[in-house]
Amino acid sequence: MLALAEVKEAELTFVEHRSSSFLIDQLKLTGTMRYLAPDFIEKSVQTPFVEHIKIDGDRLSIETISDRGDSKVQTYSLTSNAVLHTTVEGIRATLSGNLAVLAESYEIELSGNMSDWSVLLTPKNEEMRGHIEKITVSGSESQIKVIETFDADGDESRLDLSYQTIK
């Protein structure tokens, strides 16, 4: 967590695989991410559709761009949705190495060593567990390599990260 706390800025590429009972096949998304400590994350999906997700403080905005170039933006307050807030804080607190914030909402299980570590986050709140069963984050040194989210309904997401720059 101390090594993660030292990262103040990172630019990454990602490949995300999502599986859901609503999908016939697994969905594969690719794009870029940017992180600025302690609470700014921007995720830009480039394929198979175009979408920009920005988390800045308490605000989450999602911009979807259609094939015709039309843009639709939805904005949310994280504090107005407990499940969304807890999910985002879990990822953000891990990125910033903030163990105290993680411990507020999650049971934390750390394993491995500096070159190959993992963190298992299990929501403490029963309502949250009704949505997300667990989140696993793994990496090496100060770099997160994989974030996996396991939803209570059986849906799963695996986000593979590759760092382009890190400061």
C-alpha cells in the first residue's frame, strides 16, 4: 500500500473482459486510463464502442458517443448512491494506497510479496454484498496489473492494466 501511495500520476492502457448472464459471449473492451492522485480517474473506452468515464471527487460522468457521433452525458453524485460510492472508493483507495479508507467499507486480505501481491476486498455492508461479492486487485511493486470484480448476480469483470507512464 505504501508503494501505491507513492504514485501520483499514471497513464495506462487496458483490456477489460466482461461476462454476464445477459451476454451470449464475453465482451472485450479496450482503451486508455489516466489516474491523478488521490481521486481522479478517467477511463476512455475505444472499442467496441466509444465511452468516456470520469471520476473527479464526488462526481461521476459517463459520456457515450454513438456511431453517428452523437454524444450523451450522464452525471452522478457518488455520495447519493451508496453502492456506487463504495465501489469507486474501493478502486480509488487501492490506487492511492489508502488503507484507512479501504478498511471503512471492506474486509481486506493482503497476500504475496512486493513483486507479486494481491488484495481481496469483501464489502462489509450487507446491501453492498447484494451487489458486489468481492473485488480482487493484484500487481507488482507500485503497479496494479489486474482488477477483478465479482458481482453478486454472477457477472464478472477483469481489467488488465499496462502502464505507459508512471510518476
